[in-house]
Amino acid sequence: MKDQPDLRMHRWSDEEFQAMRGEVLGTWPTGQEVHLDEAVAYLRTLPPHQNQAWVLKQALTEGRTVMQPSNLSDLPGKQAAREGIAVVDAWIKVLLEVQNDGQADVLPINLDTYTREINYQMAELDVEESRGEGRNVLNGFPVANYGIQGCRRVREAVDRPLVVRSGAADSRLVMEIAWASGFSDVPCGGIIMPTSHHKNVALADSIRNWQYVARLGAWYTEHGWPINHEVYGRLSGTLIPPSICLSYIIIDSLIQAAQGIKFVSPGYTATGNLIQDVAGVRVLKRLADEYMARFNFADVTVSTTFYQWTGAFPYDPARSYALICWNSMAAVLGGATQVIVKPVQEATGLPTAQANAQALRATKAVITMLCNQKFPGSPELAEEMHYIEIETRAIVNRVIELGDGDVVVGVATAFENGVLDCPFSCWLPIANKVMPARDVNGAIRFLDHGNLPLPAEAVKFHQNQLEIRSRLSGKALDCDLTAADVFAFSEGRLTGR
Amino acid sequence: MEILQRKWDLDYFVAERPAVLAQWPTGQGVDLEEALAYHRGLPGGRNAAHALAAAKAAGRVLIQPRAGVALIEEQIELLRFLQDHGDADLLPSTIDSYTRNRRFAEAEAARKESLDRGRSMLNGFPSVSYGVKGCRQVVEALERPLIVRTATPDFRLGAEIMLAAGYTGHSHGAMGDLAYSKDTSMEEIIYNWQYVDRLAGYYEDNGCPVSREHYIPLCSVVPPGHQIVVTVIDGLLQMGQGANHCLLGYGQNGSLHQDIAALQVMREMGEEYAARLGYTNAVVTTSLHQWMGGFPEDEAKAYSIICAGAAVAAWGGASMTIVKTPDEAFGVPTREANVQGCVATRTILEYAACSAFPETEQLRTEAEMLRHEVRAVMDRVLDLGEGDLARGVVASFKAGVIDIPFSPNQHNRARVMPVRDWSGAFRYLDPGNIPLPATVWEYHQEQVARRGELEGRKPSYNMTIADIYALSKGLPLGAGARLN
């Protein structure tokens, strides 16, 4: 591709942006339907409570926690096949069920795999096949294929902000169509997406693609339809030490913010240890605000998102409910603005709309129960916050140094030498030297911190905490501990045996 | 008759027994010496008092569900299901209403009818109908300690039979019964429960301790300070009869800080007053009763209450929790629902054991207020009894120093009005004649006034009415949950 913007942390000029837009909109016919002026006129007709940036800002101001179901996946597709209706109509039915029975504050649509892989041709074949045969072959919503018309049908049928759950390394065309249709949020991140979901994607491509989405989001924000960017901290979803999660989401928040967006909601992933989770959310808010100010993005509104357990879920619904309620307590007590709610049947495969609604109602009940109660400071909490903070600072600052003040430049080197690293990532270029394990209290520690530039004090702390476990259990400090921990939470305990 | 705290002489106790055992033919099957031999022969881990003391020492929380049906085979099957699938640590036998009210003939008829129809025609387990032999079948079929669960002014015969059968835990005491009887006098209730305590004391004197458990069924409307007072009194009454293993129950009200503080203070006060009255061998443990008000029909919301209760049990240092079920709103739960309640509770207990709830200013304030209140009332009770607790209790009810809101018992003064504050914590709207220290009363008024500001109305009994209506819908916390 020619004339790509330089790979650095600068706001793309209008020329750079427009040059790339032409290409993006040309990748599929529905791209031609996007006209920014028409879109802005349409978005003016939508009430503010259907906008995610507005909803999160309200919640942040009032100290409330809003709920979004995590994944509706291919559920609507299945429903479409069963009932012989169009996939769009099935999505609307499922979203309404989650909105009305589940009291969801925010509604997600998930992209199908072809759309995530930018294979619109195959997606189109499947759309036709679904229509013709009354059977679904799509595991998500093909935004590009349905185009503005299809997306606006969804927008007009429901009454909550809509989020596109992408996970792709390139969702540029999708977001063009989604924003023009009245969607207002996307889990994103140029360095996050390869680490989370991709084997071979080039870092530079992923960063550029998400810079594009942010640049587009900034344009809409500047034209009266603010876009929220939920920087997605799920990563590999397996035993992520909080400081790794925080480093990733703060760095990607900075990269996105450089394009001029004004609303960001970094997403923290639950560890399951209450103190560590409360500490994680609080440090996240503090550091995200601080780094935004340091890079002169102080006018960016930072809310926080809390992911309920993203690892293996229990099969037993009673355990599943317990896990969901437990995570919800941490989200509320930690002061998260948004909680991403797992369905009760997460372990058994495809969750029904009811399983989503049940989890939402359980979460809602916890939010209501705890809304007037605060989890105040304590020595344990202060200690946990201290280490998460100094570790995150050390990693983020080293990335900034490596790029001579430019985070985008810094991340490339940081991944090469393992300054940025994540356990259990599927992305081949990652150093993959970090090994986590839980301590006796179930907090996630570094068994091996690889090349992460952690302060000596923190390394020693993690080592000590794990040695206590080793001493009490009589087991050596090795990756057998980690293996036991991977399954423990779904079996009803934090630390493996 | 004058009721005193001192331990009944053995001769007196022995002389009282024949009349009790004569109430129903199965009473003749009770042989205390045989029973003691049976208790001594029970395998380790089958004694509730020992299990609770061990849990206290290890900082663990035991789980007990509720369950009782008419037929022995079904009772066994139900309990085995809870033991094997719910991993319940303590197994209950909840007694049916006829047996509780000593209508043994009717219980027996319903038991037979249950047998004919092949399904339970009773709302619990008619232990007196079955006698020692029948109850022992239940004990022998299971591997965990068995607990008698009842609430009645007079369960003397049932206690004789079930303890002799090998049950090692027995719920309820005199104070708790004010929720279940209309006109039984305080003296009579205390006397009847002293009998049960003396019986438990006899087992204990012979090396076979029985866990005596107390709580007020009206706990969803009684402010925690008063819950602690009456429950600790029940504990002290049992200690007076030589039953040292005392399990004090507290009912979850949903206010995290108040629930945690109350559990901590309940144990502390139980130990403090046991020491003051000279019961140096007392073993005081606490339990958390998951929300005793109405449950939401939505199982998702029910789970959230169960989970919050489990977390509070762990953080408040309880040694046991009585679990509710996700089907609670629909009446007697299925065994599957009961297992689900146990499993969800166990899961949260595991998680919560990893993270202590911080010792905070709010928690300290709440605990301090509870201590002030409990000591003031307890000391007044002892004063009124001129040093004798039992005498003091009788006098205190007359004077309204002890006063249980909404009790149906006519000897209760019923001048106290509870209300929830802005955060959902329980306070006194009107403390009646309860001798609250001034600092405590001011604190309560401040917290309630704050609710008034938020709701834009003056604190009044309308708030209490709103709270009571809200009870039936689940935990009445959160903005708007208690407005009507």
C-alpha cells in the first residue's frame, strides 16, 4: 500500500486520513453508501441515551456501574435458522430480550469470523445461504454485508447504546459503516488485538488499522456523535497479572487518544482475588488519567470497564452464578464504570439469550445491593495498589523511553525485547517469556517475569508471595503451579491444588 | 413459678423427665445410658459441637441447608443427596408443625397418610412419631453430624428422642420462640428450654457435647444490636444448664458493613458475657443465616443474595452458614435447588477466604456502636435480675428493656419500631424502652435522617412500612427499593 501515514504517535492529517478512507470504502460495495454528511444528519436524530460515550460519562459522574453482556456470538444466527427469519431480525430479537429481560444498559453485536478476517465475499455467500435455506452459517453479524441499511434497522429497533465487538486486526470498513449507522463503541487496541486474537498479524498493520478507527471516531466525536473506545484488556484471558493488563490498555489508550478521540474506557480483566481486582481498577483509573494528562490529552474522559472472569468457566450453573456475583462485587467495590457480564452457561458453549439475561440480572442485583457501600482503604489494598502501580509505570515508561517519547515507535522494540509480553498469547512474534501463578490468596503473581522491566522491589514481592505458597503446599515453584491454576477458578477455587 | 439461671440439680432434672417422656408412647424408647454409649461410639467427625469448634479454630465456615419431609426413607434420600451433591457439612432435620405444637396424634396420622399416598403430607420430619429407633435410621444412613431444626415453646420430648438417636446439634432457645408463640408466658418458655439445655448439659457432662444453636426468626426486622442481645441471652441460658457449645446465629440484612460488624460483635459479646458470668468452658461460635425475608422469584437475583450472604459469613468470621436456595420464593425447595444453594455458597466461601474484608473506619464505627448498645442492654437485664440472668430476662420483657419488633407474643411490649437507613442498615426509628446509650441513639437518628433527605420525607413509620413491603421482594437495598 502506498502513502501510508508514518507509524508514529501523531494525529493523522486530513489528507492522510482521506487517502486511506478512499481505499477502505472501496473494499466492498456497501462502503460506497457511507456519506459523512448524511451520517451526521442521521445521528442528530438519535437520543443521547443511545450513545455509549454519553451513557458512560453519566455513569462515571453518578458513580454508577452499567452492564454490557459479553458475547451474543452466533446465538442470533442459530435463532434465525430455527425460526426461518433473517439474521438481522434474529439479532434484533435477541438484543431486545437482553435489553428487556436482562436490563442490559449497553448492547453488543459480535462480528462473524469472515467479517473479522475481511472476507466479505464468503460472508455474502453465507448471508444468501442463510436467507435461502433457513439455516445459519454465520457466527456473528456481518456488518459490511448488511451495510448501513441493515445496521440502522438494528439501531432503530433497540433503545440502548450499541457496541461492535470486533477483535479483528482490521475493522476499518466495519467501523465506517457502524458509526454512520449509530453505533458508538468498539473494544479496540492496535497492540492488544494481535496479542489477544491473532497468530501472524503484523504489528504495524494492526496499529495503523486501529489508528484509523480512532481517527474516524475522533471525526464523529468532533461532529456531535461521540465515540467511546473500550480498550480491550482481556488479552489471552488466562491468568493475566494486573500490571500487564494495565500496561497494555494504557499504551493503547494513548495511541488511540493521539488521534483525537475524547472518550476511552480501558478494560480491566478480573483475576478473581477481590483485593487485587479492587486495586487493579483503582490504579487503572488513576494511571490512565495521569498518562493522558502527561501526553496533553487531559480532556479525554476516562471511564473504566471490568471484565468478569475471561478464563474457563464452571459447568455447574450454581458455581457459575457464584463466580459472576463474586466478580460483580469486585467491579462495584472497585468503582468500575462498566462491567462486561458473562452468561451463566459460558462453559457449555453457546449461551442462550436467557442465560445472558440471568447473568445480567444477578449482576444487577449485586450492583443494587452494593450501590451505597464502599470498599475503603486497608493495608492489604494499599500494598496491592502499590505494586500494580510501580510495575505498570515501569513497563509504560520503558516503552515511552524506547520510542523517545513516541509510544507507537516504542512498542515495536518493546515487543522485540520482551518489555511488553503476555502469558499464553497466540501471537507468534511475542516474547512469551512470562509465566504467572497464583499465591496462596489467589492473587496472580509472576512466577517468571521474563524481560518485563519490573522494579527489583516488585520482583522480590512476587517471589516472596509465591514462596509462601510453595512452602505451605510443599510443591516446587514451577509451571505445574500455573497449570493447576488455569483450571482452579472454574472448579470453585482461586489457587490450584 | 420463679425461673432462675442456676443449673438444675440432677435429681430435679431426673424427676422432671418421666412426665415429658410420657407425652407420647415413643418417649419410653429413650434410654439415656444407651444414648450416651451410642454417642461415644459415633465415628469422628459426626459430632456437630466438635465440627463447629474445629471450624472456628481453622477459620472455616461450615454449610447447613434446611430439609425435612414426612417419610424416613425420603428424609434419608434427601439428606444423602445434600451430603453427596451439595457437600453440606451439617445435615438438618426440620420438624413438622404438628410435632412442634405437640399435636403428636395428628402428626402420626399424617405420617401414615404420607405412607399410603407415597408422598410427604407434612411440612417436616415427625421425629416424635418415629421415636429413637426411626430417628437413628437417619443418623446411621449418613456420614455428617445431624442437627434438629425446630422452633416452638416446647420441644422437650422431641429433643429427648432425637438426641438419644444420635443427633448432636439442636437449634433454638427461649428467646427465638417469641416469634412462634402467642400467649405462652416467658417463664414457661424459658423453663421448657432450660429442660432441653439441661438435657444437652447432661450429654456434655458425660463427654458427649451437643451444639445448641440460637437465632431469632424475626431477624429480618430486628436491628442487629438487639439480635445480638437476645441471641447472646439464649446462649447464656444454655450455658447455665451446663451446655457449653453455643452457636449464635445472625440474620443477613444486606448491609455489608453492618452484617460483618454484627457477626464479629456477636461472637465477641458471647465470649465476654460468658466469661463475666463465669462460664469458662463455653465455646462460642457464630452462624450467618442467609436473608430470612422474602426471596425474589427470579433465580438470578436469588443467587446474588445467597452469594452476598456467603461472602458476609466468611468476612464476619462465622463458623457456619445456613443456606437459602435459588427456588426459595416458590416454597419448600427441591433437593436440586437446595444443592445449588450449597454449591454457590461453597464457591463464594472459597473465593472470600482469600480476601479479608478490610478493617475500616466504617466497620469500626458500626462495631463500636453495636458493642455500646449490647453492653448497655445486657447490663440493664442483669441489674433487673439482681444478678440472675433468667430473672432479669423475665423482668426485662415486662419493662420493655427487651422488646422484639413484630413478635406475635402478647408478653412482648412491642413498642420498638425498626427502620432501615440510607444505606440499608437497620436502625431504631423508635427504641421504645430499650436503654440505648445516647451516642448510639444519636448515631441512629443521623443515619435515618440521611435517608429522609435522600427520599425527601421525614423519618416516620411510613418508612418502616415501605421496608416491610420491600422484604417480600428480596433484599431491600438501593435507591428506590424502599419507596412506596
